[in-house]
Amino acid sequence: MFNQGEFDKEIKKYIIYLQIERGLSENTLTSYTQELQKLRIFLSTKNLNHKKIDKEVILNFFRDKLNSENKVQSRTHLHSVIKGFYNFLIFEDLMDYNPLSGISTPKKWNLLPKYLTMNEVSELLELPDLSKPTGVRNKSILEMMYATGLRISELIGLKTNNVYLEENFIRVIGKGNKERIIPFGSKAGQYLQKYYENARPLLLKDKKSNIVYLTSRGKGMTRQSAWKIIKKYGESLRLSFELSPHVLRHSFATHLVENGADLRSVQMLLGHSSISTTEIYTHLAKNRLQESYNKHHPRGT
């Protein structure tokens, strides 16, 4: 029989263990909790005790999630979190087996990441209404994200003292508290200057802030608010997929590789700890080359 109090208590113990023993960030701990809550909801509807389930129950759980967790990376993360939770219960002598044993992990990157074509990027960058302060801000955000490949957390955390407008580069503190220097082009610099001069003072009003990109109330933006801005412009483009900050990051890297940038440089710009993570963009470039060949060569197809 399902025991919610017991399950919630053990989830809490697992999260505390991850925080203290593995030093995971608050965002990661929140993500782990959300994944485990999916299992809790599933088991509660079936009235099953989480410590008395078998492999077949877990397989049914994953089948149930196939429709909602349609990204291979999402299913892989879900699998990893739940397997780790049960390993923790074994470590705590609360169980003597892991119901996920023998269930293979979904392969990562079966699907290549989505990205915009250069024409789509051009269309996107023309969408903000420059007659409004928020439009000037949004224009600068889009230009900066495409020019630098920033993560959304890095963009909203960008501070004025880390922007070197005359030299056209920014200093960013990325994952693992690692600092990197990222240059940006004249267009991104041009619209950042316009934002600084014509829009930011109007958003800031009589407040003080060292955050670069502000809301209409003069406060720093949240991940959700920045995400919504980008998503809204993506809807105007009528793409076959949802535009997200990560799509802009993928577009930045893909276009660099397509135009001859070496992987080591792209790795440094993106802040990847391993070159193997960056190698995905060579696959994207090869796919584009194959498509171009098939389309334009007389015997391509």
C-alpha cells in the first residue's frame, strides 16, 4: 500500500545527502525532487509501496512517461535520478534490491539539438519593437545571446562591471563557478549601447542596479521571464519547434562550426568542460552539408 509520508521523508533524506555529500546546486536538487515526485504520483495512483515494487512496475512507469518525456535527455535524467534514489535506499539498508537493475539507460543525443538557420536568425532579430524600452532591451538580449552563446542563467546574471563595451567582450561566471571571456560583434555592441543609453535608464527609473538586463519594474529578470520573451518571438516565426534560450545557444555554436571555427575555440566560448560535448556541432554541420549536397547536386538524390 502506498505510504506518502514515508516516501516524502526518504526523498527529503536523499536530497539532503546529495546536497551535503555531493554538493549539488539548488537548481539540480530541485530538478531531482521534481523527478522523484513524478514517481510518487504514479505509485499513489496505483496504490503501490515504493519499496515493494518490481522491474515491471518501473517499466510501466517509464512507458507512462514516454509521451510527456519525449526528449531522450529527459528520459535519461529521469532514469538516472530514480536509480540513484533506490541505490541510496540500499545504502541506508532500507531495501536490498534496486528495481531498475537490468533496465538500460536511454541513449543520449539520439536526436540532434534544434537550431535556427541563418535566415531565421535574421528574421528573429528584426522582431522587437524598437519604439519601446522593453523592445530595445529584447533586441539587445537576442543580439547578445546569438553573439555569445550565453546560457539563460548567465544572461540574466550579467552585471554592468563585467561588460566591456569599448573592447567588445564580456566576463561570465558559468557552471562550476568558472570564469570565461567571450567576445561579441559590432551589432550586439551597437544594440547594447542603445539599450544603455535609451532604454535601461527608463526601466531603472530612480532605482540602482548593477544587473544589465532589467524588467519594466527596474529589477533583474528571472529565468522564466527571459524564457517567455524568447518563446514569444519564436511563435512569431512559426517554427516547427519551440524557440528557447538553448536553441539560440545551439544556433550560435552551429553557425560558428559551419563557418570554419575550430572546436577548441567553440568549446571555450560555450564553457564546456569536455570537448566531447562540443563535438555534437560537427554532426550538425555534417548533416547540413549532406542536405545541401542532396539538394543542389544533379545526382545528389
